[in-house]
Amino acid sequence: MKAAIISYTENGRLLSERIAAEADFMSAERYCYYSHTDRDARSFVGTQKLTGDIFTKYEALIFVCASGIAVRAVAPYLRSKQTDPAVIVIDDCGRFVIPILSGHLGGANVLALLLSELIDAQAVITTATDTGGRFSPDSFAKANDLLISDMQAAKSVAAAVLDGETVGFVSDYEYMGMPDDLTPGTGARTGIYVGCDNRLPFPETLKLIPRNIVLGIGCRRGADCESIEIAVRAALASARIPFDRVERIATIDLKADERGLIAFCRKHGLGVTFCTPQELMETEGDFTRSHFVRTVTGADNVCERSAVRCSGGKLIIRKTAHDGVTVAAAERPVVLDFEKVVL
């Protein structure tokens, strides 16, 4: 997790320095008020300007100050719990760590617990499911890389859990560690469905969609970002796969310097894995083979083989070509874990 630590006083500066040095669970950059700064931190004068500049650049903002300062700083920039960064407040003496925004989806609650252990402070968690030790659909979705189709439905499920109502669970994927708050099957008013079909098994259904598609991409030398975008969108549309399900791009290592491909990955925040020709040829499966492609790249197919190799799953879109770009897709196997926790 990439985090910004903002401090105002000398105590705050020292605390931010310690956190940045010792917190191996995140990558931290420090911002210190100009009158209490050091050479390893960036100094600032105005809180509102700083917050506006960095709000979308970090996954977490950690304020070492009074909670009121932090609340007023972030208020103008709040958009959605699905996109806002985690916001945490630590008092100047380092006694309390308080997540105030994006506790579940943004990972603020987990981060607060880790920080409290690091500095020997008390984490103050206020979300109802956490204080009561109950199931949180937001946390479950984040930990298992699931897309929430309807935030209102997620709220309804959380409310039903807190009210002690039976909450059903249906999944197209294997799962383990189901909590007592959920009941397998469809015999409930409110429930969760994990899958990609259009069905809604409950009168009030929270649909969670796995983000587990790996795209294999091959392209001619110099293919631009727009050409790759068009080819990818067309391939996904033909298979009725939402773009949001894509988790990673895979290709051959000969494409490591392709600016258009790198720009496409950066634009959508997607990681990319580069495979050697030998790794691709060692990948087992039924692939579209091309002697010409092998003479050029060393592998008889780039997009299909790279998608399967990097997903560990099955091919669901075979090689499709558009204007010098080839696209294939494979689905990573999913096993849902209710006990999994991630930042």
C-alpha cells in the first residue's frame, strides 16, 4: 500500500519518521509542516492545497494531528467509498490510531490495526461489523478481489447481518471458512451471489463479481495505446466480459519496451507480466499456432499462451486480432476465503 503521512508538530514529525522507517507493510512518503520538517520529508504550508494535490495519488492518507484537521482537509475531495483512499488519524502523542474513512474497501481498519501494533497505540475501530465481530461484505469483497455490483445492496446485507437476519450465500466458485452470519442456499430474503451470471437468487441480492481475468496481448512493433484499447474492448465485448474484471496483462518479454502497451497498463492501473519464449512454449494447452509468429518471437502464439500461463486457468477468449493487436483471455481459478484479510 502506498501511503502519505502528514504531520504538523515536532512530535508528529518524529512519529512520522518512525512509521516510515519501520512499517514494512506499506510504502510511505512523508509531508511535514514547514516549521517542523527534515530533509527526508516534503514540507508544506497549506493543508487544503496539499490534500488536493495528493488525495488521488495515494491509497492511504495518515494524518498525525487532531481529527478535526483531517476531516476538514479531506471533506472537499470525497467522492465514493469505492474510490476514496483510506484516511487515518493518529494523535500527536501516538496513543490512538483512528480510521475515519474507507475502513473496509480502502483497508483503513486493517491498516490502523497494523499501525497501532507498530507504535504500541490503541486502534479505535468504529464500524459496526468490526466492533461486533460480524461479517462485512465490503471486507470480504476486498480480500477476495471481488467487484461490488451495488453498494446499496452491500449496505442491506451488512444491516441484515447486524440485525441477526438470515443472510443467504450462493457461489459459482469454491469457498472456505464461511462465518455463522451466512447460510448456504437461497432460502433468505437477503443474500450474496458470487458469480458472473445475470441471475439474482434472492429478493435482495448483493452480486459480487470476481476480478480474475488475465489478458494476453501481442502487438506489432510501435502499436499505440489507442489501438490496444480498441482491440481489448472489442475482444471483451464479444465475450460479454466487463473490462472491470481484468486484473492483469500478460505478454512476451520482447514487448517490455512497447510504449503503447505500457501506456495502456498505466492508464488502467494494470500490472503486466512478461514471459520468455521458452516459458510460453512450455505452457500446456490447445493454442492457435503460427509458424511465422514463432520465427519472429520464438513462441508460436503470444496472446493465448501468456494468458494461460499467467492465470493458471483456462482460456475463455481465443486469439482475436484487430489492427495489428492480438488479444486472448484466461480466467484465474478462484477459491473464496472468508478468513482472508488484506490491506
